[in-house]
Amino acid sequence: MLPRFSYAEAFDRNLGWFTEQEQQSLKDKTVAIAGMGGVGGVHLLTLVRLGVSKFRIADLDSFEVANFNRQVGAMMSTLTSPRSK
């Protein structure tokens, strides 16, 4: 059986950068990101690693091979798929 996910354990190394109260606040925030290209995708990953757990993502484009170097989530299996659902 796999262990259960523990938010506190996953983000306890952020303490020192953030107080426990600030870390808990990040968990409860919702962040909107417009565009998942080179900038939006990097911001998404950074915010996830900081502990933000709710997002509203909008991008009207789809994944293309020519943009793999800058599109988070781009894989051969996601070609022509919308970047946000």
C-alpha cells in the first residue's frame, strides 16, 4: 500500500522561507495563469513547488513539437491537445 500524501511533510522544507501560517495560506490560495508557454508553465511549476494547490489555467493554444522546449506538459502523447482543459 502506498503512503498517503502529507501536505505538511511535502512542504516542510519551505519553513524558514515561510512561516507555518504563511505555508498554510499558500495551500488555500487559488492562482490564475493566462498562457502556459515558456513563462506561464515555469510560474505554474514554481507555485506548485511552493505549495499552492489550486489553479485556474487558460491557454487557447495546443501542444506542438516546435514548442516542446518551452511548454510544460508537452509530450508526444499530448500533441494537438489543448494546453488547458
